[in-house]
Amino acid sequence: MSRTVVRATVVGAAAMVRPLAWVWMGIVIGVSFLATPVKFTADSLTRPVALDVGRATFHALA
């Protein structure tokens, strides 16, 4: 490959990093503000179980 093609590929990949980071941050914030409060209002879910689910959820997202 020529240098021009390689440079264009690197620039194209770098241009995708910022939007993907914003999408990922939006997913994490969405889970934080929507799912977490709902967990603690569920009648059949005890607090230790809700905390354990929260830890597992955010560990998977981090």
C-alpha cells in the first residue's frame, strides 16, 4: 500500500473513535439514570441483590 492509502485509513479510523466514545458514554449514562432507580423500586428485589446486579452491570460496561 502507498503512504496515502495508509494515512487515509488511519485518519478514517481516528475519525470513528470520537463518535463511538460518545455513544458508549450515552449508553453508560442511560443505564445509570434509567435502570438503577428502577431496580430499587422493584418490590421483589432485595437491596443486596439490587446492588449485586448493579455491580455486575457496570462491570460489564466498564
